[in-house]
Amino acid sequence: MELQIFEKNGTFKVVGNINHKTVAIFQSQLEQRLLQLKSVTLDVNQISSIDKAGIKALRSLYKKAFLIGKSFSIIGYGCKDIYNEFRATR
């Protein structure tokens, strides 16, 4: 499944898979908007799966937001791999 990203008021709804094939466009698009907005919220309700490359991109986005003083939040009950990964490395 291809990756689709929809934005409404700083909330990004991501539909599909975040993997080594789709991660570059995902990260690029969110990094660009992170520089333009005060905060970015990622809705993971419709993410089907995420691989290590996708998790790495999320960590990178979170770190970048922190370093530039922006807010980066993840919401939704979609792909549990995201929450499991972040919970495991606290």
C-alpha cells in the first residue's frame, strides 16, 4: 500500500505503511512542515505497519522538533509498533 499524508491545521493523518520504500517522502514532508509550524501532530490511526526505517524517522523528527523548540506529538490507536518501540526505550 502506498503512503498518503493529509494535513489539517498541523495534524497529519498518515494512511498506509511507513517503511524503507516510503520513509524518505514521509520524513521530508514532515520535516518541512515542522520548520513552518509551531507544532506537528501525527495521527497514526491508519498506519498499517512501520519498519525500523520508519521508527528511525519518527525518532529523528522528535529529536529535531525538540532541538528547534517545536512540539511533535503522536496520537491515535493505529500501529501499536510505534508505541511499543517508544515505550521500550524510555
